[in-house]
Amino acid sequence: MSMAIDVDEVTAVLLADGWYDVANESFNVDSFEFVWHHPGPQLDQFEREFEVLHSRGTNGVCATGFEFTTTEGTAIAGPLTAILAVKRVVHICPDCAGTAPSPDAA
């Protein structure tokens, strides 16, 4: 059994420099790559092409990354290995306080 963490329930992320509050269930985990967006020769100012500068898992860098928006409106992204901990919403059954579920319960 794993410790399943629902990304929609993550409320804060601990990085090396401290805790960051997550806004609007914006925390997400996926493969990532660094790209450079630039206007293409046949494109107008709102259309952009991109060039991949660093692809998933190249040169020993973790292929899985995270991204979220802080409550201040800053977007933060990086390799999953940069996360030290997360805080999340825990749903507790009010009738179950102080009791552990039975291993036989289905």
C-alpha cells in the first residue's frame, strides 16, 4: 500500500527555503522539460513556437516535476526531488474520532 496524496488536497509545499501556500488546488505533478518560446517566422505576435532546451530525465535530472501557484500569485515549478514535505487537507470522520479502521472492514 502506498501513501496516496491527492494533489487537489495539497495546501502547502515545503521547499529548501520554507513553506509556500498553494492557491486554488493548483498543485500538479507531471514530467517536465525546459523550453524557450520564440515568435516563429510565419506567426503573429500571439502565436509562439518553442524549442526544447532540456528534456525529461536528461543528464540525471529527475524526469518528474511539480508546479503550483502561490497565494501571492507566483508560479513555482521544479523537480519533484526538491519537495521536502507537503501539507494537505485531511478528512476525518467525526463519528470515527479516536478509532482505527478495522483491517476486516470492507
